Amino acid sequence: MLLEKPAFPAVIDEEGAKKKVSQLIRKMHWADHDFSRSTLFYVPYWLYSYDAYSHDAGKTKHISSGFGSLNAFSNEPDAGISGLVQDSGLRKEKEVPDNPDARVIPPRISEADAREIIAVRVASEEDSAKENVIVSGLEIAFVPIWLVEADVAGEKFSFRINAATGDMLNKHSVPRRRKGYAELTRELLDELSAPAGWWKYSVALVSSATNAVSSAARGGAEAHGSGNGETGHGADDGHGVSGGLSQQDLHVIALTIIAIIVILYVSFGM
């Protein structure tokens, strides 16, 4: 397939892109997910480097220099693509492997407009004048990006993977799921099933329990002190339980007790 402008090579195939998405989903503590669609896009970007200066009292001072990228279709900067400007090891070619499902996005921003937009944005970021920004090495290139759509717990999410580098461009597209009490307990017991985990958790959990009890004691003392001088407040503020012992403290203590029982059972055959 011949493109109008050079493109970075797509070194990540569809399965590789899906694997990266699955890794991210599991990292966010989600287990079940299904892929609904995967599409390779060739997206045009203006790649550039810049130098910003300031002029004061007849003196010129170099403020900063850097690299950047501007989406030539949407007119939006993309920090995730900027690294390609610095990677001289990546070759660009107009001829790319045939892919009947691939989509080529046409550029809409001209070189003159891109140079103007970049200068204005850099000047704004560096608190300088547009005339004091020098844009160099401006070139347009297609960047292969996988758009992977997945269903996670009944919701649809879209993930963008730079097929030239393997980088996930929107890592925060799926929220982190809080693990339930049952999951935390199961993971703890799984780790304690190996002797290597006994000493680690016997020390860490006893320390956590001590901190939880100390926290509860301090909370109870503060509640008792404030109760002597104030009225109109219940014993439970809705975030914990009476006496200053929070739900999290109870979980820590409960997990500690379970861990100690398991350690004793495995060690002494109770």
C-alpha cells in the first residue's frame, strides 16, 4: 500500500496490541473482557523541534528547547507521539504492508498553518512571544495506531496503541477497580501458602494491626474528648464505626487474624 507521505513501520500487530490491552485491564484489577473490534489507522502528524527565546533590555536569552507533535487532522498536540522525533532509529517509508482493513486519515493542516499553530502554543507554554519561537525540522509523517475496542464489565472502552513503538497512548482510559474483601483475603491466603510469604506477612501484618489498634485508640480518645465539650454529633459519622475504629481498620485486623491462623496451622499442624 502506497501512502502520500512517509509512515513509521507498524512493528506491533493486532495480537500484540490486544495483549497490551489485556495487560492494562488486568493491571487495573479487571478480569473478564472481550474484544469487539481492532482497526489499524495511519494518522498524520506534524513532527518538529523548537527553541524558545526571550528578549529583555536588548539581551537575548535561550529559554528552552524540545520536541513535539501536532495531529495534522484534529489539530491537537500529542505528547505520546513526540518521542518519535527523537528516535532516529525508526525509518519512514511510503510503502507499507497491504492491510485491507487499515484506514488512512488524510491531513487537513498545511505546513504554514502548522508552523503558526506550533509557534503560538510553544510561546504560550514558555511565556514568550510567538516571534521568539523558532520551529525547525518540521515534517509530516503517518503514525500507525491501533484502535482496540473492548467490553469490560458491561462497558465499552477504546484503547490506542502506537504500533511503531508499542506505547499505550491512553493508559487512563479504563478506571482502576477496587478489590473486594473476599479477593484480598484469597490473595493473602494464596501468598501465605508458600513458606517464603510467612515471615514477610507475619512481620508486616502484626505491624499493620498495631497501627490499626493505635489509630482506633487515638480516635476513641479524641471522640471522648470532643464529646465532653460538644453536642449534636452521633457516635458514628458515616465513615467508620463508633469508637474511632474505621472499616479499613477492621479489615486490617481481620486479615491479620486470618493470616496468623494460617501461619500457625501450616507451621505447627494445628
